[in-house]
Amino acid sequence: MKEFYKVWLTKPFDETSVERELFDATWFATVKIVLKELNLKETMKVGELGCGWGRVILGLKFMLPNLKIVGFEINPKFCEIFKKLKEQYNLDHVDVFKKDIIAEDLPYCEYDAIYSIRVLHYFSENDRIKVLKKIFDALKPGGKVLISIPNAWNIYRKLTYKHAPLISILKIKHEMKNTNFKNLKIGGYNFLMPIKRFPYNSILSKLNVFLSFIPLVNLLGGLVYVYGEKER
């Protein structure tokens, strides 16, 4: 595993950031993209790989309270924070488990949809392919997947992103194609630079979401994704 990923696993976490990072424009755009592209319904069972302390999970539960979600996270401190948030928000049908998604298998043929937000670019190519195969096996026939990473085509990201090497979303798409995912498409979102956090219900936040659903324009956003399906 890359050295920068090992550093990420042990970085300190400020619990006050939980309040800061919920209900802002980036959170709202991410939740909207996951909801729309995966066409989530409350009858579905969904998995998130690398869920952190549950930022996106909390957003999806805010929109679809009865949605069943299972998150997997390697950092035990994040798992503990999510448990506290689960109790605080009195959430049902949701759990987060400590799991190394590279070394450990996922439940077979278990999920209607799986998503991963800003995680796979931390992995080596071999590890990404290994994880994509696990996602494929964990999906039910007809299951859907969405993989999001920072946008290597975005100038601001190129100049400022230091967490991990940026990789092209087309490379992720190619790897997913080789893993037998079908109906692949790419998109992008989040046009607001992370200099200031804007509330999810602000005009700028709504504009941010609107731009995310315009083909080609959305590929200029700070985050990009690949959507794919497992054949029935």
C-alpha cells in the first residue's frame, strides 16, 4: 500500500469538523449525485467503501430515512465517531464496519448499489483492480456502482491537491470496463473551491448542483465519477 495512504490512515481527526462538513454545498452535491445516478430507493440495500465517519451516509439517510446502508472503513476512530452519530441522529438500517477493503472480501451478491467517494485514487493500480472485482462480486445482478475521485482535469485540483496522485477518470473507467461493468458513463460535480464552506440551501449550492447535471460542463468540476452496472 502507498506511503501516502498509510499517512492518511493515521492522521488526526477533529470532531468539530463533523458539524462543519455536514449540510454544506459539497456534501449536498455529493448526496444529490449519488441519489440520482444510482436511482436509490428506500427498498434498496447500499454499500459505501471508505465511508470515513459517515458524511455521505448521513446525507442519504437525511433524504431516504429507510434506506439500508452498510459502510466499510479501515480507520477505527472514524467507525467510533459514526457510532456516536448514529445514536445522536437515532438512525435505523445503517451500520459501519471496520474493514480493509483491499485485504478482506465483501459479502457476495449482497447489494443493490455500491458507491465510493474520494477513495480509490489512494490505491495502486493493482489494488484498485482488486477492489473493483470485489465490488462486482458484491453487487446483485443488475446492481449499480459509482466511483468518485478528484478531477485530474480541473486546474485548481492540479495546483492544490496534495493528498495523493491525481489520476484520470478515464483510467478508472477503463479498469471498470475490464472488470465487466457495463453501461459505463462519466460525469462530474462540485464547482466551488474549498476556500469557504457554503450552506447546502444557499443559491451558490443550488447553482453548484445545477451545473453538475449539464453534460460536458460537469467534467470541469472538482470531482468526477464513473457510473456502471452489473449485468442481470
